[in-house]
Amino acid sequence: MQDKDIYLSMKAEIESISSKEVEAINAEVKKMEDEALSSMQKEAKKDADLRLKQELEEIHQEAATQISETHTERTKKLIAKRDEYVSEVFKNAKDELVAFTKSSDYKDYLLKQAKKASENDFEHAVMYVRKEDLKFADDLKKAYGKDVAVEASDEITLGGLILENKEDALVVNETLEFALENQKSWFANNSGLMIK
């Protein structure tokens, strides 16, 4: 019987040792599973965060593009509307200038421009006017006060005069179209129709 006791004792000890080793192996496996799970969770979170960041960047980029396109389209419409207003203003101004050249005040204006042009002291001057204004040639020469030839010019369509010194090709432009053109840049800077 003693062998049986020894056998049972050895069996119990073997079972105890193997049970401890099984527990240690199970604990090691559990630890490895937990570490693997934790690592996989971290990797999955990292991938998800990266993907979320990329998607957010795409959304922001798309939104910025849409905003830029909307702003560009809005600016184009505003520029077109501004240009329409400017065209209308200057068309009306041109119409008023045409009406002015048909009024009795136009002759006085033309004579004042001739007198003003005489301040340039041109020796061999030619005064150019519209064909319609050649009827004022004698009055223009008087207003100029010096020897000047008065000739018609096709370049002058609205009215006014151009004084040219033939010796050095200096020109004084007192035409209504020149004055109107100069007002366009003043108008652009002072009208409040700047587009930002």
C-alpha cells in the first residue's frame, strides 16, 4: 500500500505542478492576448484618427474651393454690374456733352478754351476743332489773341479744341472727349464702386 500512497502523492504533486504550469501558461496567453488586443486597438485608433484627419482635410479643402468659386463668381457679377453702371453714367455724360455742344453756351466755352490755350506761347500753332465748329474760326482766333490757323480735325468728335505747336509737336488737348476720358479714372477712384 505504500506504493499506492507514493503513487497518489506523486500524482498529486504532478497534478499540482502541472496545474501551476497550466495556470502560468494560461496567464501568459491571457497577457499576450491582452497586449495583442491593446496593440490592435491602438493601431485601429491610429488608423481611424488618420482617416478622420484626411477626411476633415478633404472636407476643408472642398469647402475652401467652393467658397473661393462662390467669391470669384460673386466678384465677376459685381464687376459686370459696376461696369454696366459706369457705362451708363458715361453714356449719359456723353449725351449731355453732345447736348451742350448744341447749346448757346458751347461757343463761350470754346472761346474760353482758346484763351486758356494761348497761355502756352506757341509760335507756330494750329488749332484743331470739329468741322461743325469751323464757323467759330474768327472768334477763336480773336480769343487766342495770336496768329493761329484754325482747321478741322476728324479726331474731335464731341467738341473742344486741340492746339498743336508745329515747331516742337507739343499738343494741348482741350477736347470734351479727352476731358471725359480723364474723368473715368477719377470716377473709378472716387465713386465708391471699388470691388474688394
